[in-house]
Amino acid sequence: MRAAAGPVAVPALDEDHHVHSTFSDDAVSTPAENLAAARRAGLRRVRMVDHVRVTSTHVPDMLAAVRSLPPVDGLEVLTGVEAKVLDVAGRVDAPASVLAALGTPDGPDRVLLADHQLPGPDGPWSPRTVRERLHAGALRPGDVVEMLVTATARAVERTGRAQLAHPFSVLPKVGLTEDDVPDDLLDALAAVLVATGTPAEVNEKWACPGPRVRARWERAGVLLVASTDAHVAGDVGVYRTLAPAPLGGGAA
């Protein structure tokens, strides 16, 4: 059963919790350029984030670059790495040393858990593979949703200091939507997020999660944070689709 969405939850829009730099191979702006953009946008909090895989070695250099930036009055700079959830066991595609250092002086503040692919029982499944299995009847929509939610919850618990990056963004890629996620699974994931103090993004770039999920999670006590997922400085702190009605709050 699915309840009505209720009031749409909107996070504080003077924050941006997902900003990529040239340490990500698909971004074009330097940390310094992103910092300047955050200042121009009047942000009070920005999280500098870059992609990693288990083989990545650039995290110390990225963190050093961010931490060497000059301070800006009224602007808190946080750090993170973005990694995909690999399987239903909740393994994460990030170096073990980086995950072990989360929240310490030598590591990033959080790992952003991403559903770039569907975390299957034997590893990540591409959207094309999932669509083919759905079409062949070898996989049901409910199976896809349950694997995704289970994997995400387990990854949150395994990492300890996470942030959900663009929750449920993989679903449209496989022909499903957030409406395919039942309330009980949303509530189960919300309980894990609340228990671990894990924020969930409201992601501008991917327009997710939608009003129903946001309202339900906000009522459950999940901390919702705004993110642009910017890959160019001009997008930092620019929210074109989120209503300007901040709830306040934030995550360190």
C-alpha cells in the first residue's frame, strides 16, 4: 500500500552536499573554482565530492587540495567520496583504507552511496541487463526494488558514515519508477538512515527522490540535504526545480 505524499519536504537550499571537481574524470572545475562558486551562490555549507573505485589512489591528493583552500567566512566546506553499491551484501566500490578513514582527520567526512547500477547478488548489474531480465520474465519489478533497498541499507550499515546519493536514480534507467517502491520498504530504509544518522540527498540533477519519498522520509525523521551533483562550477548551489522553502538543518 502507498500513502498519499503529503506536504513536499524541501531541504535547506543554502547548502550543496554533492559537488564534483576535476578529481572526477567527468567534471571540469577545480576545487578552487567550486569554492568560489559556492561563495557567489551564498551557500553556508558545501560538500566537495569525487568519484572513487576500489582501485582509486587519488583521494589523499583530493582531500589535500580541498583542505588547502582559503577559508570563506560563513561557509563550511565538507568532503566526501562517491562510490557505487556493488551487491546485495552492501559492499561498496571504494578503497578499504578510504572507508576505514571516514570521519577521521585523514579521511573524507562521508561516502556517498550511489546506485549507478543495480546491486545484484553477484555484483552490479547494468541497466541494460536488468531491462533484459525484466523483459524475459526472469526478474520481477519487486525483485529489483527489494535488491536495491536491501543493498542500500546494508551499505549504510557497513560504512557507518554515509550519505545517499541520488536515491532511486537507477529505477528509471531500468524502466521502473519510485512508485514501484512500496511504503514498507521505504520505511525500512528510513529506519536505517535515522538509526545511523545518514542524510539522504534531494538531488537536483537527477530529480530524485520525488515528493512521495521525500514526504515519507521527512516524517520518519530522515535528514534531507540538497545537492546539485554539479560537475561544473556554474551549477554549484543552483536549484532550478526545488521550491525555495528551506527546512533548515544539515549534515557534517
